[in-house]
Amino acid sequence: MTAAVATAPATRRAPRAGRGPRMRRRLAPYVFVLPFVAVFVAFSVYPLFFTARLSFTDWRGTGAATWVGWDNYTYLLTNPAFWSSLGNSAVLWLLIVPVQMVLGVLVAVLLNNAKLRLRGLYRVAFIVPFVTPLVAVAQIWVVLFDQRYGAVNAFLGLFGLPDTGWLTTSAWAKPTLALLFLWKTTGFIVIILLSGLQSINASIYEAADLDGASKTRQLWSITVPLLRRTLGFAVVLQTLAVFQMFAEPFVVTQGGPYNSTTTAGYYLYNHITRADLGTGAANSFLLVVLVMALSLLFVRLLRAKD
Amino acid sequence: MADTEARTRPRIGSHLFLMLLLAAFLFPVAWALLSAFKPADEIIRSPLTFDPTQFTFDNYTAMFQDVPIGQGFLNTAVVLLFKGAATMFLAPLAAFAFAKYQWIGKNLVFGAVLITLMLPTIVLIIPLLLEMKELGWVNTYQALILPGAVDAFAIFWMRQVISAVPDELLDAARVDGCGEFAIFWRVVVPVIRPGLAGLGVLTVMNIYNDFVWPVVAASTERMATLQVVLSTLAQNITGNRIGADYATVTGELLAASSVALIPLLVLFILLQRHFINGILAGSVKG
């Protein structure tokens, strides 16, 4: 006791050595999560609550905010521009997701065959677009699909087809944008489906072979049903992505021509540029509700088949 | 040809299909990389040919003159360094606390993490922007680095990875007198290295390609990241050179896009396995 008092540093060290390790073990997790929690609360939790409040005001970024109740929501829900942005996203969804799932399953099934030559090359090549920066690719898209000078029209011209205004006509802007999205993300879907395929037991196919089931039949009766969960997951992911799509129209079409590519995500951005923050916040929440409802619906639909 | 035969060796049709798709997938990037070395008028006059005798660096030299792409690279590098380091260090550390310790509020915080994973990112853009304004951080590195510096997805994924580390390993280290942080640093980190590699490439890819937040929060020329510079390219070129013709703009655009593509392509080719693991794990994000 006296010795401990005499040497101050030792006193401080002694109790730590005694109950230290256990105490430290109890305190350690708090220290470990603290930096994360600080950033998380400041830049995720707080803004989320702030958006919720903002969506009931008419705030334009400066001055005092007035509480307007549900006005922003009713304004949006009765605004044709809001519905047309959802409509544009829905059309893009139709142009993208079904095509992507069919293509994805076909490619994944082919790549799942260990005897396929150049398998490694295909797997790497298909994922290249997913890795490339979207903005760079979108710029390339603008050049490739230019009506007068683009490589696409030059190529089609070889077959005597007339020049098409891929990005300048409302009819073609959406499909051209959808093609960019398909090109960019299909490799990623293939990888997800491949991981799903790898969990299917090969003996099922051997049995089907013995029963004389054709390859097409096996694809429909074995692969697709067993891949349902993975497919459902992929559909939900892409639905989220399509309804949030923003960078593609921002770089390639700026929402035009005639708002034909003003997606739900791009429309939301328009509120920000006009400093119409209350409406923007309300739009965010409507979009969240829609996206979550759609995701739940897909999950339900795919489960119902069980 | 019998069906069993087909299972062992894919038919010619499958190869044809895959080859066509391969061509379609590689064409845009390959075309851009090659065309950037063509004389500008040739790119628009005959977009489908490549004449090696006319090989030129003109588009690159013009682009480096007209476009602040060096500044863009620098800004992206700064963000990559700080945001990347924060994610790579703090996310596994917090995940370690989630996976291997009992503490008050753990489930609450983790539940919040899961909820943010499901929210579309654009929901937070407006309030975050306002928060940046309040802090005086608009057009600063802080704005580019701090929000999302410790990605919720990284926590979620690393928690899975660290849960698989056997507790006996940690206890053995404790018996040897290891402190709690030393256990993380000397035992956990070496064991989860493959997962960390996947997280690393995914983090680099996400930060390098990130566009929506940077364009909203820091779009001045001094603060613009590479992707933001690229996105305003066409306007910049025509603005800097009054009367710049379409050919010049296109040439510079392709050169700039190539310059932005190449670092990630090289990284991808070198680390493709980690990339694919990272992307697969990242897909849980939603």
C-alpha cells in the first residue's frame, strides 16, 4: 500500500493490471464503433430525419420555412410531370429488366459449363462494362449514337438503313438509354446468377438426362425454378437501380428530348436545381415508398410460386 | 448430336452467341480507346475504320490543354486516399465490435445500419447538401470525404466475414496478454485478408466512379473530381474554344474518357478475382 502510494505511476498501472483486461474488454467495442457511429449519425440518421421534416415545409434553402402539411405530397401526386417521370422509369424498367434476366440466365447457364472454352475470358469480358466509370461510358455513348457522325448510324448505313436520331427523338431516346444500362450492368447480373447456379446440385441434371429431358426442357423445368430466389434478388436490385437512375440521363440526354428521359431520379434532381427543397424531400419519400413497395411485390410474387 | 454430348461440349451456336455478345460488350470501350488516336475529323468522317498510318496523339494534347483533367485526377486521388483509408480501417474495426462483443445498443445500431442499406441514396442528397451548407463545406474536400466515409454496407459485409473467425483464436491471443486492439490488428486483420481485398477493390471502384454526390456537393472547377470533370466536358471544351467544331470536341471527349477508363481497367485486369468477389458481396447492398 505504502509502496503503491510512493510511486505514483505504479499505482496507476497496478489496478489496470488487476481488473484491466476484463474492463478493457467491456469498453473496447464502444471505442471501436464510435468513429462509425459518429459519421453514421451525422451523415445518415440526422439527414434522414431532416428530410422527413423538410418534406412538410416550403423551404427553398434560405429564410424561414413554413409548415405546409401534406401540400408537397398532394402537389406531386396531382402533378402530371411527376407521374410522367414515373411512367418514363416504368417504360425503362420494361425495356431493361425482362431482357436482362433472359440474357443473364442464358449467358450464366452457358458460362456455368466447366467444359466451355474461353470461359475465363468471357467471364472477365462481360464484367468490364460494370467496372468502367459510368460518366466516361455515357460520354462515349453520346458520340457513338450521334445522328450524323456516330459509329452506330455509320454501321447501320452499311446495310442501307437510314440515319436515326437515337438521342434526339423521344421515340428512340429511351431505348438508347436502356441499351446503355443493359450494356453496363448485364455482366453484373450474370455474375449473380452464376453464383446462384453453382448452388444447384449437378445430379439433378444427370437424372434429367437419363430421363431424356431436352436441354430446353431442363432450362425451364430445373434451372429457372431453382434459380428463382437468385432471380428475384436480381430483379429487386435492378428495380431499385432503374427507378433511381440519374447519372445516365444526366450525362446523355439531360432528361430530354421533351422530357422523354426524365426518370424518377432525374425529376427529383430537378427540384434541387430549382431550390425547391420541400418538394424534393417529399419526392424522395414517395420514391422510397414506391421502390420498397415494388421490391416487396416482387419478393411476394416469387414466393407465391412455392 | 445427342444431348449428353451437348452437356460435355457446348455447341457451335452457343459459342457464336457468346462471341457476338462479347463483341458487343467490348466494342464501345475498344472503339473509344482506338478512336482517340485518330485525327479528329477522321473520327466523325469514317467512325468505323482505323488507319494505323494516321496514328496521332493530337486529341490527347488538345484535351490536356482544354480540360482540367489533371485537377480532376488529383481531387479523385485525395478523396480515394482519405475516404478509402477511413472505410478500410474503420469499417472492419466497427464490424469487429458488432461480430465479437456484447454491448448496449448493439442491436439498435445494427438495425439502423440495415435500414440505411435499403434506402435509395438519393433520399439523403438534399438534407446532406443542406448540412454541408450549414457547415460551410460545400465545394470542400470534407464534403467529398466525410459523408459515407464509413460505408454501412462495408460494416454489414465485414461483420459477416469477421463472424467466421473462430473465437478460440481471439481467446488464445487474450491469454497471451494481447490487448483488444492488438487482437483486432494482429489476429483478425491477417485472417480476413481475402475479404479485405474484396472490400478494397469495391471501395476503390465505388469512390472512383462516384458521381451523383460529387456533382451536387462539389462541382466547381477546383473541387471537381474526375467524373464531374468528365460530365461537363462537352460544355467546357466548346466554352474554352469559341467555335470549336464537333470533330475537335469529339476527339477530346474520347481522349478524356479513355484517360478516365484506363486506371480502372488496368486495376480490374490485375485484380479480377478480388473484383468479382467484391462485386458479388456488394450486390447484397441493394
